[in-house]
Amino acid sequence: MKLYMTDISGNSYKVRVLASILNVPYEKVYVDWDSREHKQPPFLKLNPRGQVPVMEIEGKVFWDSTAHLVYIARKFGGERWLPADALGMAEVAQWLAFAQNEIHFGLQWSRGVMKGLKTGSLQEYQGYGRKALEVLAWHLKDHEWLAVGRPTIADIACYPYVKRAPEGGFMLDAYPAVVTWLECCEALPGWLKLQER
């Protein structure tokens, strides 16, 4: 496996965390984000979206962190990180979609505006972000983990931009169940520290 990544990408981080937990070896290829290497023709041949991470796996190229998580979980983690039964898989998939919707358009984009990495309506993005934190708090008040009563790729997918939510103007202290969940994730063997920029 070859992972095209940056250290500061929350989406690259998701893949690195699962690989670390499962002791999966892979080759890191660092993409020079500051010089916009991800927007140049050679990289765009790998990922027309111009984003990291990208993985080369068994002769195929996948350019979405969710696909990477699914592959690693199924290939190396058995049932533990991605259940094969219909109900369990649907429960995990619900949170994978949540990571790509409210968390992405709310917490991640709010952070992007406040860090000067993105333009757009901070007020609109923060509205989505508040909804993301409210939904997480609602669920986590009665559950330790997001799906099937144990850590799964659902938790890994949602973690990075929730952890970075304060960089988008959100106060996590207002969501104690979310803070506890973040701490539970960080206590898992093999969990990596999220780098900041």
C-alpha cells in the first residue's frame, strides 16, 4: 500500500490511525501542500479532486479516506472494525456519511475559513458544525462509541475534525460527552496524536 498524504490532513490522519492500530505497513508519499503539488497534473492523474489522501492498493488507486478505511478494516481487521452483518455495517455507514456531511461541511469548513485555507460563509458552516456537535452529544450521552457498542472505523472517520473543532470557533467544553468520546479514542492502543498546523 502506498499512501499519498500530508501530516496535517485530517483525512490522511484517519488512514494512518487505522493502519497504526492494526500494525499495517504502508509506504508514505508526502505531498507538498504549500506548493500546491496536489493541484498539479501528475497528482491530478491520481486524484482528479486534487485532494489527499490517495492510496495505491493492489494495482488500484482510491482517492477517498472512507474507501481507504473500508479496505484496511476489511482486509486486516476482520469483523472488529467494520462488521459484515447488514445491521452492523449500516450502523457504521451511517456515521461514515455523517463524517462526510455535517462534520465536513460544518466543523472542517469552519476551521478552513478561520485558518485562511478556505473562503465562504463562516456563519453557515458554523451552523452545520453546531448540528454535528449536537448530534454527537445526543448519541454519546447514552453510548460510549458511535456504532455497534465498540470502536469501529466510524469513530476514526469522525474524530479528526471534531478534535479540531475549536480551531473553527467551537467550544468543546459545552459538549462533555463528546470530549469523553475523544478521550476514549485517544486511549486506544496504537492511536496516533493528531498534528496541528
